[in-house]
Amino acid sequence: MKFLMYTYVQEAFESIMAGSTYGTFLSVTTWGESHGKGIGVVLDGCPAGLPLTEQDIQIYLNRRKPGQSRFTTPRKEGDLVEILSGVFEGKTTGTPISLMVRNTSQRSKDYSEIASYYRPGHADYTYDAKYGFRDYTGGGRSSGRETIGRVAAGAVAAKLLSELGITVTAYTKSIGPIQIVPERFDLTQMEQNAVNMPDAVAARLAEAHLDACKERQDSCGGVVECIIKGLPAGVGEPCFDKLSACLAKAVCSIGAVKGFEIGDGFEAAKAYGSDNNDAFCRTEDGTIGKCSNHAGGVLGGISDGSDLLFRAAFKPTPSISREQHTVSRSKEEITVSVRGRHDPIIVPRAVVVVECMAALTVLDLLLQSMTSRLDRIKYFFAPEKNS
């Protein structure tokens, strides 16, 4: 009886401590706090032989680092990545890849005041309720800097996917009421504006909207859209590990995400089946395809070979300098104005985070799919019997 009780408690504690790890065949464990010595990630399950350098990862980290426009926090961080393990002579070894980015611009004194109260829209209260105390300097694990580990690992996953001809591309679809127009869609425009919008006109309107928000000492939310091209049919598991379900979990695990939809999403609830169903057809190269893509590239939780399209809704940045009502830890009602260095909008920097979480999810499910058919296992392990 004591043994059974010990086993139960041990398993319970193991499940409690597993909250910083994501993935099955390809697992990602992030670590570190916003104002600690550094942020990092351990990526386990990456196959050996993938050419990989710190610059491959740095390209992605540069897309999310702060201080690059008037719409991001002025915190100055180089966010330079260091490969600590798992790479030898420029190639992955098949062992865990450990990556680290050192924090160099902490200003913890900016946050000393908030130790005594709960910021509206933040995780201060829930962390206190769960752990009994919290790291109030910059939000600790709930800080946006936690996403550095996700992006670093996602950069590795994206490079491996490119070896398979699969690309993952995310962009800002909308900011507040401003939305991109399909007729003006141009991915090259993302590099030309501060909001990562593939629409030059919408970007200008969005920047004006954000300037107005800043004038009011307020913030703004928006939507990130992501498209995955080249994904073959047959990726994803039938029940709990559906491709759509895994993507939803991965994306909704990003701080500030409040909504997820795939394909037509919530618009499908208004449609008729005759309109929503994607008719199958024969493509020019003789394969099976679809005449439309209302499903967003997923049927029954499994990829159907079409472009995979999903969206994530981000709430406005909760840290604003406008006065807000809250309570202190001693339950006294007070009014606060949040100080420190904060983004007036999360969306532009979150684009690459969504992209990387999608890459990690797709690659993990691709690796799982390798064992779903006997003929493929025999082809790999007994090629002489197939010749």
C-alpha cells in the first residue's frame, strides 16, 4: 500500500514539474527568467547530421529581440545565442542541443514596487495563488523573454523542415481594427515596416493606430496568421494528438494568446456543409488535391496535403502607464500605473514565436508519423527485402 501511494505521489510530482517541456519525439524544455542570468532551451530528438551554426539560430532571434522600433520595448538586448551542446564540427550529433542567451540589460529596480500588488492583466495573482510567492522582476517565467527558448529551438526545427521542402511563414494579419487586404498581400513588405504586415497600406494605418494608443497611454492587440507549405498528407494522429489540436496547444501556450482557429475557423460555424466541404479533385501532376481549402489543410486531425493555415489572437499588452484599479497583497484597493520598459503591442515580435512553435509541432508529428506504417518501417530497416 505504501509503495502504491509513493508511486502515485511520485507520478503526480513528475506531471507537475513537466510544465516547461513540450513535444514527444522532439522535446523542448525552456528555462530561465526575464531578469535572471540568462534564458535557454534544451532540444532533444533532433536527428544527427543537420548542418547547424549559431548564425542559423540568430537570424530568428533577431526577429524577436527588443528595441528595434518605436513599437517595442526600449530594453536593449543583443540576444546572442550560444550553442552549449549537441553540435560538433558544424553538424548536430543526435544528442540534446542546449542553447543559451544571456540577459545583459536587467533593471530589476523598475519592478520592486509591484512586489506589493497585482498588476491587472498579468499573472502576478495566479503565480502567487499557485506557488505562494513569485519572481516579480519582469514577470519571471511569465515574461515575454521566455519565448527566446522557443524561438531558438524553433529555428533548428525550421532548418530541418527546410531539408524536407516544408516552409513555415507567419505574419501580422491585423492590429486592432486594421486588417491586411488579400489583394495587397506581399510578403516582401514585412521587412519594410515595423509591424510585420505583408500589406504596405495596412501597415501605415496600423502604425498610426499604435501611435494613437501610445498617446492615450494604452496598448493594442492583434492577430498573427501562419501558413505551412509543403507538408505532405498523413501527418497528425487520429485522436488526442490531432495536428490541429497540437498546434492549438503549442500556440495557446504562448503568453497573451487568447484565441486559435484553423482554416475558416469560427466562420465555419455560419456556413452550410455544401459550402464548407472542400471538394477533392485530380491535380495537374496526377495527384489528389482539393478545389478549396476551408479546412485549412487538416481533415480528421491529419494533414491533407494542402497549405496549412491557422491564426492566433493576441490580447493587448497588459503593462500600460494609464492608471488602473487593483488590489495589494494585503487586499487593499489601490490605483497603479505600471512602470518599466514594455511593448505597446506584442503582435509584431510574436510573429516569429508563432512561426517557431508551429515548426516544432509539425516536425514532432512528422517524426511520429514515421512509425505509422509497416511498409515504411520495413523500407527503412530492411531495404534489402524491398529491392
